[in-house]
Amino acid sequence: MSSVIHIDKEYQQWIKELSKRFRRSQIKASVKVNQEMLTFYWD
């Protein structure tokens, strides 16, 4: 049973890291879109 708990903890950590990477990607995309929109409006 302890190996199951160990796998669960590794899986939970993997999910947390995946969620962080996804959120960072969303933020980077938002910043890029805002930058492009500001450039468009100023032109």
C-alpha cells in the first residue's frame, strides 16, 4: 500500500507542476496579446 501512496504523491506533484506551467503559459499569452493590441491601437 505504501507504493500506492508514493505514486499518488508523485502524481499530485506532477499535476501541480503541470498546472503552474499552464498558468504561466496563459499569462504569457495574455501579455503578448495585450502588447500586440496596444501596438495596433497606437498605429
